[in-house]
Amino acid sequence: MQLSDQDLVRRESLKAIREMGIDPFPHEEFTSNTNTQLIKGNFKDEKAEEFSNVSLAGRLMSKRGKGAAMFAEIQDQVGRIQIYLRRDDICPGEDKSIYNILIKRHVHLGDHIGIKGFVFRTGMGEITVHVTSFTLLSKTLRTLPVVKKDAEGNIYDAFSDPELRYRMRYVDLTVNDGIKEIFIIRSKTISAMRKWFDTKGWLEVETPVLQAVHGGAAARPFKTHHNTLDMPLYLRIANELYLKRLIVGGFEGVYEIGKMFRNEGMDRTHNPEFTSMEIYVAYKDYLWMMKMTESLLEDITKEVLGQTEVEFDGQKIDFKGPYERISMYEAIEKFTGVDISEMDEGGLRDLCKQFHISVEDNMGRGKLIDEIFGEKVEGNLIQPTFITDYPIEMTPLAKKHRSKEGLVERFELFVNGKEIANAYTELNDPIDQKERFEEQLELGKRGDEEAMAMDNDFIRSLEFGMPPTSGLGIGIDRLVMLLTGKKSIQEVLFFPQMKPEQKKENE
């Protein structure tokens, strides 16, 4: 990559530092006994002696001043604090080179430093660390963007280009306020979910990422080849079928939080690699799972945000239950005025044309209904809403409805126009399951690349007997988007998938 003039200056400084006999990338441990947040939150003038011997490590983010003293800012994981460096404190003897040559000339913004000293309050009232010892911990060879903010809060020279931010997340996290907080909320959300399940006595497990048969969802997989076994393998599109095998094996509640992979399009709510949680609980049905989902999300938002209400794009969304429940057919009729419950494939195709919805020739009845629902209903579901009782063609792994012919016991939870959870009363009849897989194979022959494959081992596991079970999947990325108010999935992924970086002609 091309180096700027400033980057070249840093490399010259690197050489000069080494010539001084200083290691710009030292091996020694530097121990911090506090952080910027603790200092700012707890320092009191009358108790200054409690802060008479602090040590901090972080990035140098600004420096100003000339001559024998200067002010600067150091940034650690939780914030920034002003520091004060005076030549005679750092270099009490005759040799002032550490200050005059190293600190003033060859230490640049972005360098990692370690400081020791005492805390005081300046005449302007700013809490500051008076530095008595200075250590260069790591030399930065590229120039950080300098994001400036004036007294009115206006930002200049912002590092705001989305492609650069996502591609260089390490810079984004360093220079842009609020980015770390997004991922702290993400971490807390996953932790709160895990704790919630663990207190119920359900077991966290791990299932294969490389699978011989891709299944558990309607999606196009990533395909690879195992050389030793000389066989194709697929990155998992879901972990459902393996988790159900564990229910067959005698566990009564299992869950997994992990990565799924789907070889599909990318947009503001889809990334080819995403994080999902799936849980399966024996002796339960989808009605129980709806109540459990309400309780789970209400408790998570309280734990992470301190309240159940979030603001997203100017709208207040409340995760406090209970949530509205409406069947898929009823929802479509509500927002289109058309009852599609008795329509066959031909009638649905005609309706799609009437609604100017583009569909493919290989789409069966289930896909056509899904397209109509996506175009006409989803965007209207702002508050948490359970869409229930799906047509059987849409859900090969759910149990037939106990009282409604042609439907299955399934719900999806929609919030702010997007699906964030999906659940079934799980199909545990092996004969019915095999017939559903065979129907999927026929769709595959018609060219449906998202049709499920036949999984004979899963059928065999059901033949050994799976108890009545309900399962739930939650898209972690979309949930975090809601909790942080972000409209793009790329904002809540540390490293979203990107196109190859374009090289410049002179590189």
C-alpha cells in the first residue's frame, strides 16, 4: 500500500529511535493499575493522595506545547484523559534526550505509550495526569486520521466513509466515538442471553460447522471439498438438525450461539456470515416458545439497556410482552385485502403479477407466499409481532398444525419490519419428515437452489424417537441492530464481508 509523506516520516523516526538504543516494540510487561474512566470518575481534590501513583497505557491522541513542557491526551479502552509532561520530571539528570529527541520529535499521534505519575486538577478544572515516567510501548508506522471537534460539537476531518470504516475497523474503533459501545452492547447481549439460558438449566453445545448435508433452513450453501475423504462438504446454513439429534439423545434443553454461512446476496440486513442462536427444548410447543421469547427479550433489554424500550429511526419500540399475534394468512389479508388461503400456485403467480412482484419460474407455492408477505406485510410490522401458522409448503421441518389443515405450527417474530426470530413445534414424525424432504428434492429439480437436501441420518435419528420439542432461532446481528439503533448489519459486525480492495495504479 502507498505510504504518505507523514508515514515516511514515521519510518525515519523508527530508525532514529533504534539509533538511540530504544526498542520501539519492547518485550517487557507494562502494568496499568487504573484506567481513564476510574480516574475521571473517582478523583477528588481532597483525596488527591489516593491518585499519587498511577500507571496508564494507551494511545497518544494529541499533544500541544513547546519548550520544556507539553500537554497531551492518552486514550485507553474506556476513554481519554489529559496528561502533562515536563522535561525535568522525565529527565531529571543532565541528559534530556528522552524528552527533547524521543518525546518531542519522534513520538507521534497513535503511538502506544505507558506513563506513571500523579493526578491533579489544572487551573481550568481538567483532571490531568502529571507524568513522571514515560515508556514507548509500540511505534505506529501509519498516520491515524485526526478527527477534530469544535466547541459547538461540530466534527471536522471525520473518518466517516463506510467502506473505509468497515475495511479498517481497527482505525474506526480508535478514532470514532461510540463505535466501541456498539460492540460492548453486542457482547453484553450475547452474555445476557447465555446467562438466561444457563439459569434454566439448558446446556450450551457445539455442532459441526462443516456438514456433509446442508440442512435446517432454505438457503444456498457454501461448498468446499475435503481432500482426504474425497467428498464435498458444506458450511452450515443452520445447526438445527444436529441440535435435534441431541434432543433424541436425551438432552432436554440445548442451545448454540455461533456462525452460520449462506451463499446469498448482501444488503443492509444480510451478511454471508452471521451469528445465530438456536435453542431446542423437549416437551414444549410453539405456544410455550412464544411466551418464552417474550420473557427472554424483555429480560435481555432490561439487562443490557436498563429498560425495555429502544428508539430506532425515530420510532420507539417496546420489547415488553405480550406481543401481538396474527396468522400469516390473516396478515396478508389485512395489508392486501386478499384472502390467499385457498389459492393454488397459479393463482398466487397471478396475484404476484397484479402486485408487480417479481418471481422466478422455479418458485413453488411456499416461495410465492413468502414473496407476497415480504413485499406487502413485513414493512408494516414495527412493534414486536408474532406471525403464526404458516402454510406447510414454507416450512419442511415444522409439525402440522393440530387443528388447521394445510398449516404448520410456526411463528416468526418481526420487529421494525424485519424478522429476528423463527420457531416451530418441531416435526418429530420420521415418515412425515421424509415426505417433506422428498418434496424439497422436487423443488431442487425445478432449479430452486435454496431447497433442502435429503438428510437420511437425521431421518434415522427421528426413527429412534424424538420427544415433542419446540425450537427457536434468533438472529443476533439483527437484534443488536435494534438495541443500538443501527440500520446496517455492517455497523454491528466487527469485520463484515467486503469486496476485494481496489489497488491504485502506483502501488
